[in-house]
Amino acid sequence: MQNRLSTGLIQKLTAIGDNQLAVIAALLLEASIRHFSFPSQSVAQFVWISGQLMLESLPLLLVHYFAFKYRAWRALFIWSMGFIFYPLLSFALADFASGYANRSLFTVQGWLFVMVASLGFGVSHLLAKRHDTKPMLFMSRLFSLNSVLLMLLIVWAILWAGIFASTDDPVRNQPIKAIINSDTLIVNFWYFIDYLWQFLVMGLLVLLLYWINRYVLIRRILARSGVFAYVAACLVCIIVLTPIMASVVLVLPMNIPEWTFLPSEDYNIFSPINFRFCFFILAVSAPIILAFERQKQDKVLAEIAQRQSQTELQLLQQQVNPHFLFNTLNNLYALTLTGSKDAPTLVMQLANLLRYTVYEGQNHRVNLEQEIHYIQDFLALQAIRSGDKCQLTVRYPEQAGHWQIAPLLLIIIIENIFKHGVEPSQFSCSVSIDIQVNNGHLFMRCKNSLPETNAKPKPGIGLENLKRRLALLYAGKHNLNDKVQNDEWHSELSLELEPCSQP
């Protein structure tokens, strides 16, 4: 019991951590930026800033957590109330209370960081459950690894361009404070544009290394020739590309005679520091690329497996329908030969069976009550042919309409009983069928007497069909046993049901 509680607690904390990770990352980014703006930095100072930001942003953390517990408009309403109403209230309080404004660390920049993180989590959460519709496919491409890295590069360039444009002669006044002054930025807007394109060039050079690593080194060389060839190709890439990209950086106007934007901070394109930086980019990007490639491959394999399962289920379903029709037509043929007055009733029962098979039998799930009615029609049909030869005892579940089940599963066991137990028997026989539902689980227990000439019948395609369909539809959620005991055939099936959306 204690282990179960510990496991449940760990799973709950893990779910909370997964939910809050993006927002906490945004808050730590804001805390780091504020920490860098101080003349001197210390661990205690960073912990204090981070703690205060977390405390002031606690309403946003709570709203972010609870918003994703609901769906559609309710989630959007909760999210809007937290991420719009609370920040506006905080900013209004800062305007009217100077003491609060001087102590508060919650700013427009931090609010934007947290809001973007929350929206990003929401989009990724939506894409994880996406369907193959055009909007979802577009969103999937928009938030692919390439697109996200490109957007991060643009944001990085904008931030540093804003910081440089907000500082007088930023290159010569290193280190500078990581603060963007909106008033200064408006005045120095053309300086901002000038810095922006140069930072974009440097970011694109880093992105170029990532693209070469992903599409050439990993997808082609590593996948085709193995690890040794990949390492050799990385070495060639570092030696050849580092001086070329360093030369491009040195062309940028931001460089000054005594300092450059190269990792080596000088004009030596062959400096070991530049080569180490190139190696660092390849080393960091490789595991990220491999993780995304693995995830993409797993998704493709899952989709292929799902299509194969659906195809196999359709084939199995096609095997079930002719099997029912064949046996029922045999019954009808036998009754018409004898001129039985029960033949019209049999035709009506046959129509009900075919109607259910054609219209309801093709669905993924049906109401359990519908499946029970189908079984009742089938048993009524069999009773017409069997007459007094078969003593039938049946018990059906109560409140079957509250649950849903895959169609045409239970009938396979019952049909197997009549095919191998009742029809071959020359004397009186007995059949017992007990179907019950308990705590969301269906339990079906059947037994029937066996004819003396066939004490150990061989199961036909029906039971094999049933076992395969159960393995596809209720993997790990079912149990099927059948055996011969005391000249009787016993079958037991248990499976986990799904509740109806509208019981």
C-alpha cells in the first residue's frame, strides 16, 4: 500500500514538473537577465531574485497548471484571466504605489517571457494529440525543430540588438548591462536595425552548422557509414568551416580594431578558441538532433503500426460477417425445407442481425446495451431451430447502457457454443451464458455440454479471430480462457470497458 502511494505521489509530482517546466525556465531567464544587470553578481543575489520572481509570478504558475486541466473555452477563459488580468492589476498597482514599484521585479519583459512559455507549452500539448488536419499539420511544421531554432535565433538577435541600441558605444563599453531601454531604443532605431542584421548574420552562421550537422553529417554520413565516418566528417567540417565563418564575422561593421565578435576576440581566424567553439556547436546540437530524429522515427513507426492494426481489424471484421451470415442462412434453409411456420420470424431475426452487422458492426465502439440486444436476437434465432433440444440459461448485466465495447466480440463465443456444442448434438443439451459488469469490467462466463462424439472440439476461426481482435483492441486489458471440463466446454472472458460519454 505504501509503495502504491509513493508511486502515485511520484507520478503526480512528475506531471506537475512537466507542466511547470517551460514557465519556470522563462522565470529563470528573466532572473538571469536581471542578475546580469547588477554591477556585481553572487549566488545569494541570484537566489533572492529568482525566489522573488517565483513568488510574484505564483498566480501565473497556478493559472498555467489549472488551465491545462480543462478543455476548449473553459481553459482559454482561465488562462486569459490569469495571464491578462493579473499582470494588468500588477502594473496598475505599480503606477499608483511607488513603494510597490520599487520592490516589484515583475515587469512587462518577464510577463512576455512567461506568456510565450505558457503558449508554447499549450501548442506542444495540442500537437501531441493532433489529428491529421490541415491546421494541425501547419502547426506541426511551424513548431518543428528547424522552425523553433530559427525563431529562437531571431528573438536572440532582436534582444541583443535592443541591448546594444540602448547602450552608448556598446562594443567598447564591455561588459554591458542586459537591459533594453524603450525610450533610447526609439531614438536609436536605425542603430537597432544596423545591429539587428549583424546579429542575424552571426546567428545564421551557427544555424548553418546545425543544418550541416543534421542533414549531412547525421542523416547521410552517420546513418550510412557509421560513427567512425561521422567523427571524421565532423573533424573535416570543423577544420574547413571555422576559418570561413570566422572570416564572415570579421567583415561585420561592429568589429573594432582592438576587439572582435569572434570567440577569440581577435583577428586570428585560426585561433584554437574558434575551432573549439565550432566543435562545441556540433557537440551540443548532435544529441538534440538525434533525440528529435528518434522521436520522428518513432512517430512514423507508430502511425504505420496503427494503420496495420486498422487494416487487420477490417480484415477480421470481414471474416466475422460472412461467418454469421453463412450459419444463419443454413438455419433458414433447414426451416424452409420443412415448411416451418417459424421461417418468417427467422427472416426477421436475420434482418436484425444483418442490420446491426452492417451499420453498427463497423464502428470502433458501440453501446454495450446494443451488443446485448444483438445477442438476444441471435439467441432467439437459435431457439427457433433448436426447439426443445437445448436448455438455455442466460443472465444479462444491469445498466449496460452506461458502457461501450467493441462490436461483435461477445457473439463469437456464443456462436462457437452453438456451432460446436448444440448443432452436432443428437440429444438434449444445455447452455449457460452469464454476462455481468462490475466496476467497469465485463465478465462473461459460458458453458455448454458437448456431444459424445466430439468431447474435445477443435476451435475454429471464430475463437482465433476473437483472440486476435482482443489483442489489437484490448491489449493488456482482457483475459480469455477456454477449456473442456467434465464433458463441458467452459469459456471465460473479462475485459475493461470504457464509459459512455453520455450514459
